Amino acid sequence: MKITIDLRSALVGLIAGVVLMFTLGASIGSGVGTGGQYQVAGTATHAVIINTQTGQAWTALLSSQSVDAGFSGPKHR
């Protein structure tokens, strides 16, 4: 079985990959946004939001509808 590679398609794919890599790298490293101030974790029945700068945490136990005050509301700095 002989496989031929179209040089033009390979070059276009390479250029698109490089542009995507630089775009993602610039947006991740620019410090735009909160920079990881909030971390979210959870399972099918439990969710936690943690403010990593203040240590405040909000939890929700979804199976029993037990939710901390402010869990669903906006998080302000």
C-alpha cells in the first residue's frame, strides 16, 4: 500500500497548528481574567466552589437539594 502526502495540505495543516498554538499560548499566558481565583470540583451528586484567594467555599449536595447560601449567585472579588 502506497501512501502519498499532498505537500500543500500538509503545509496548510502545519501553519494552522502553529497559529493555534501561539494563539492559545498568548491567551493563557497573558494574565487576562481572574487567573484561577475560583476552582470548581464535583461528582454526580456533590459540587464545591472554592475561592483560592480567600479560602471561602460553597457546597451543594445535589441529591438532597442542600445548597449553601450564595452557591448559585455571582462571585465578587
